Amino acid sequence: MAAGAGIPGSPTAIYASGSLQYSRTGLSVTKSSNGIPWKVPLYKNWQNGTVSLRRRRVRAPVVSSSSENAPLSVMPEDAEALLDDVKVLDLSGKEIPVTDLWKERKAVVAFARHFGCVLCRKRADLLASVKDKLDDCEAALVLIGPGNLEQAKTFSEQTKFKGEVYADPSHSSYNALKFVSGVTTTFTPAAGMKIIQLYLEGYRQDWKLSFEKDTVSRGGWQQGGILVAGPGKTNILYLHKDKEAGDDPDVEQVLKACCL
């Protein structure tokens, strides 16, 4: 089932399964929980675009992650197949298929820019601040960083992050999800202002980690995002892709995707 061009603009959520409904006020998906139907609005603004309903999830056009109504992005078409081949390292050095992180449970997975990033330390704290709520809805809190095992261990020790920490030395998970990268996505006025604010709050960049080979060899321009998924390897409930450094989503949107 698909709606043609001329239908909508910015999605406020991407949820697995359900029926797509159209009304004069927008598009919504109807799901059923314990036999009781409920609706989640998908669109609030009308622009040109397309929406399709597939077996596992609703797909919609990629939207600006900083949009007031819609800090969500579309799941890349080939991401599921690519993620199947991705392995990350836990803090003991054990290789784990990345999809195992949400195969048998629900998980909120934060993808850091790199382990020394001051903006990522703030995001880690932001997510850790709602861990009790995540625990209530039986969702694991996970952070993946593009770097080596020692960098991951140092980040975990420095931040005392309340969730699980994994290293992705090959950046394979970032490539699979097509997170953006580049100088122009790193050095932006908004990112600069946020960094100043974080330093005033007491946060600090770990420059040693930032300039280690695993980060510098790739330019240090990688951006990240947040994924909510599971249970089930292909059950992707939410995806936020940073369009620039420090492009944090609304944590309430993350909780809504995770806990409804």
C-alpha cells in the first residue's frame, strides 16, 4: 500500500507494522496493543513526498533532523542486509553481531561521533538521565563509538556511562546506516555554540582520544545518530541521523518510540 506524490512532509515517528490512515489533518498509523487500537500521527506538515507501508515498518522521505516536528530519518533500503555483516566489540574484546544488541530485546542505541567528542559526552548523559524510564519499559541503553577497544574502555571509565559501550573499529555500522560525515557537517555555527555552552557547563573534549590514529585517520568528521530497535533484528522502531555535530533529537521522541 502506498500514497503517491503530493502527500506529506515531516514524519514524527516511524513505527513497525500497523495500518496507514489518511485524514484531512494528516497521516497516522494505527497499531494494536492488547487488542486496543491506538494511533500515532506520522505527518503534520504537507509537502511533496511519498509514503509506503511495508510488512515491518512505514518508510518515508528523509527529513531534516532539526525539524521542530520531526527529528527522524528514514531507514536506508539496504541497511538490514548490511547490518547483518557488522560486528562490534564489547569491553572485553569479544566480537558481537551488532543486530544481536536488539535481536532479543528492545534497545536504544546511540552512535557517537568519536569517543573523545564533548558533544557525545553530553548526549550520553542526556540518555543516561532517562535510564530509569528505559528500564521501566525493558529497553537496554547502548552506545557505539567509531574507534578501537582501548578508546571505548577509556570513554566508559571517564564518563561512567550507565549503559553498555561497544567499539566499531571499522565504522561498518555507520556505513550501513549511512550516517553523514564531512568537514561541513562538523564545523557549523550551531555546533560551535553548543560546544561553548558545554564547556561552560563543565564538559570537556578528550583531545588525546580525539587525535588517536583510529579517529584522525578517518578525519574525525563522522556524525552519529540514535536507533531504537527490537526485539527482532529487523524491527527498527526509530532512527535519528545527525545532520551536523551536536544535532540531538528530542529525548521525549526517543522515549515515545521506545516505551509506547
